[in-house]
Amino acid sequence: MNVFLGKGDGTLLAATQFGCDNSPGDVKIADLNLDGKADIVATSFAGSATGVVDVLPGKGDGAFESFKAFASGSAGPRALAVADLNGDGLLDLVVANDQNGSQGSIGVLINTSH
């Protein structure tokens, strides 16, 4: 995954690459662990039968820690949404999964970072 930081003048610095699982897809930026630093969340294919959501915690300086993978529910994670689903003040994840033409699924990942 490549991150291009802004220079503040409408241009971008050269890309910095951060590791993630195979074939990253939908990407969101959110402070999942409430440390005041932006984190990256991306859908990925971890293998032919498994889909995951990769979370890269932000360091606050444009760099990110190594990713942590969380199962998305089934193969083919396509879309990702971030919201506080249970009213606990933590952002949770919702993943739309595609089963290659079969019936898909919705994965709900409740944040427990407290």
C-alpha cells in the first residue's frame, strides 16, 4: 500500500510503501484506537477462501505500524464502512463480502480497543 503525504502546497511527496495482505481494495482513514492519530483500514484477500480487513495503526507522523489482519467474514471483501455501531465511542467496521457470484455476506467487526 502506498501513502502519498501532502506538502501543504497542493503537491505530494514521493510514495512511502507500507505492507498489507494480498490485493488491498477499499481503504478508509479513521482513528480506531482513539490515540488522536489517523489509522489506515483496508479490505484485502488473504487467500483464495479468506478475506480480511487490515488495520495499520498510525504513528502520527505520516508513518504506520505493521498491519494487523482481522477476518472479514468470508472471501471477497469489497467495501468497507466505519461507524460507531454500538454507541461505546469506538469506531467499528462493516465489510461487504462477495462470494464470487454466490450469495454474499456482511461482516461486522466490533472495536474492543479500550
